[in-house]
Amino acid sequence: MNTLQKLALAAAGAALVSLASCRSANTDESAAAAVVAYPTDTCIVTGEDLNGGGITKVYDGQEVKFCCPGCIAEFEAHKDQYLAKLRVRTSARARQRAPRCPRAR
């Protein structure tokens, strides 16, 4: 293999690596866009104020915030129950923010 062929092969390999990293970055962005934001500033398990912090995890496309690791364990033991509670909070928050027709008042 001559030098020109080696250079062409190296350039093709670099282009493939570049395209692969670009694709994974776009996939991460679209996955993040699909996550439903956590609707409150309190721990889903205890109701304690998170003071703008807490531990954030994502379950089934829903962002969930906890005050401590113990609450994560409790949530995971009863995940369906807590996710249902979050769906109610999220839909109630969406209704509060939705604009209303002036004629409907």
C-alpha cells in the first residue's frame, strides 16, 4: 500500500469516527428533550423541600427528584405508585399553565 492510499484510508477512518460522535450527540439531545420535567420543588417520597437541589433520576421518561438515597430506594420499591402520583401533578401543572379562551370565562 502506497502513502497516498494510507492517507486516504486514515482520512476515511477519521470521517467515520467524526460522524459517529455527531450522531450520538444528537441522540442524547433528543432523549433529553423527551424527558418530562419534575413538576415540584419537593421530594416525591417525603415532601421535603429540595432547596433547589436534591438527587435527580429519570424513570420511564419522567424526571424525579429525591432528598436522599433512602427515598430513591423507597421510590424504586413502589415505582408505579409514585409515577402515577407524578403524572397527576404534571397534568395539573400543565392545566394551570394552559391559556384559557376568553369566551369560556
